[in-house]
Amino acid sequence: MNSQTDQRFFPKLISIPGVESINRATLQQRLRHLFLNLLCFNVCYLLGNALAHQQGVLRNIAFPFEESIPFLPWMIIPYLSSSVFFCLGFFWVHNKDQLRVFSHRLLLATVVAGLVFILYPLRFSWSKPAMESPLYAALFGFLSLVDKPYNQLPSLHVAFCLIFWQSLHVLLHSRFAKIILAIWLLLTAGATIFVYQHHLMDILAGACLGLLCIFLIKSGRKDPNVAFYYLITAVVIFLVGVLAWKSVLGGYLTASLLLVGYAYYRRNPDFLHKNKGRYPAWIWVLYAPYLIGYWLTWYVVKWKERSRPSINKLKENLWIGRRLSSVETKQLPPHCTIIDLANELSETAALRSHPYFYFPLLDLLEPPPDTIDQIVTTIENEIAAGRTVYLHCAMGYGRSILVANAYLGQTEK
């Protein structure tokens, strides 16, 4: 397939929802990223506080000179504004890539900090003085309800402030506005010391964490970072299942998801070693959570789409769709050729006796052009031999449509 025909695999030939939309992030995408971050933050942060309180942690790493740091109650206002930046940032960024970078940096900072909070719990050294101002007393009272004197190193406030600055200052056109943002975020980060929430080492560690997240999560990525989500999920399960609940099942789930994430990181579509439509037993041992998850998703999609045809007839001899049930396979012509793109679902038993070609493609990732070329060539050869081809992925939403676009574009050329 040459450069003239490889135009993101011919999106105009078959309608794919969202392909022709602009790159601006939608409200649904913003809300999804916000919800994911709030969920992750609350699990990691509240769990760290609860475990430290349960253990009666008293350890701290304060320097002696920090006792002379003054308590400035008015700084509770910039301190609490971190939550405002956390939520509004998802609606402040413009496009999908900015949203992804902002969201992933916050997620990474949260899970890394959560891991440290639980493995090395600390407590703030001294109590806050009494306040005469009703406003400040109310604000600190609210803070005491939502936070505890644990979760010290690294300071997520400081890490988040660096992430806020890196993602948001580029959206401001006025130099004055950038200066105001910088001053406010500096106040927010500095307030962690002056409202007696963190010690100096917490601040330094938080700055290092923020810079690390900025360095690791780059802009310009075109496809979803599926490996990243598996990593985040694995770490959260490790925190809850292993460190909190001491569960062997939690350890197994963590290890299994890390293996899946590593396969996605390496872009290895054949990591499940599917052969003749089936998986060896040892694959089920290693990847059962992943495989079961896709089976459940397939059943949900099958039920959800029950009023729609499971097979779409693009041409007389090219049909596409999702993985079929045994009953649905009866809709196919006898002895048609099966081209299976789904590496995460075994092939229906009734179709394994058909002429069968397996081209594993990772879900959610764009396949290499040479792999698309191989599949298109196979389709052309089978159709030229007078056989009908049924091309399917797992759910029938992405990979099968993408390959069909490539084939139709090639034949139209």
C-alpha cells in the first residue's frame, strides 16, 4: 500500500464515528478523564491516610529549624485552590492531546505518591495553633474533615502545581496572566509549609515527582497509551489488594495486568499465542483476568447490539462484523473464509473448520501498515479464488472496519 492509498486507511469509504471530527476534546472525554483522576486520587489518598492512622504512625523527617517556620492562616486560601485547578484543568485544556497529557501526568503522580505513602508512611510533626478568624477556622475545619496529618512525602500539592503550570501556562496568551498564574501556583505550593501540612523534604520530593511526571508523559502521541492504563490499574490493585488487604488474588491480578501492559508497551500482538483459534492452558493461567474481561465485554456488546445485524455485508464477497456466537455463524455462507483479527477472544468452534487466517491486532492501537498489507492481500487472494470472506475483530467496532477501509481503498484504486 503506497502513500497515496494509505490515508489513515481510507476513512471516507466507511463511516467511522469521530474520524472526521476536529481534534478538540469533547465534554464527554473531559468528564471521563476527570472522573478517572478523582477515582484514582480518592482511592490512593484515602487508603494512605487510613492505613497510616490504623498503624498509629508518628514518624517524620522534619529538620530542627522548621519549628521556627511561622503559621500563616491566610495561606489556607491558595492551599485549598489546588482542588479548583485539579478539576477546572480538565476543562481548561483545548485539544485531546493536551487533555491526555494533563490527565496522565496527574494519574502518574497520584499512584506513585500513593505507593510511597503506604510503603513509607509519615505524620506531620506538630499541631496547628488556634485561630481567631471565623473564616480561617471554618476553612481549616473543612481541611481537617477531608485530610489527615499523614500522606506527607512526596507532597502531591507541589507535584500537582508543577503539572498545572506546565499544562496551563501555554494556554495563556497574556504575559501578565502567566505571571499571575505562576505567582498563585507558587503560593499554593508554598502554602503547604505555612499552613503546617508538610515539611521541607516533602516539598522537595513533591517537586521531583512533578518534574518526573512531566518528563515521562510527553505530548504528540497519536494513539491511546493502553500500556499506561494497565500500569495504573495494576498499581492501584497492588495498593488495595496486596498492601491493604494482603490478598493473594490481588497479587495475581497485579502481575497479570502488568504482563498485559508490558505486551502493549512492546506492541506485541501475539503475546497470547493463539493457535487455530484457541489459547494454550498456560496462557489462561497468566492472562485469565484479561481474557475473562474481554469475554464479559463481548457478551455485553452482543446483548446491547441484539437488535442490529451481527454481520455487515460490504460487498457480495466481503462481510465484516464482530466475533460471532455459534447460532450467528449459521448466517455465513458455507465454507467461507474466516479472517480473525481478535487476539483477545478465541474463535467460535463452528468456524474453526472453515478456511481460517489469523492476524492478531492489538485492540485500540493502530496496526503497522505492513500488517494491513498482508491482510488486504489475503482478502484479495481469497476473493479471487471465488470464496466469500468474513472479516472480524472482537466487537466489530474498530479493527475490522479499519482493514475493510484499506481493502476497499485498494480495490477502488
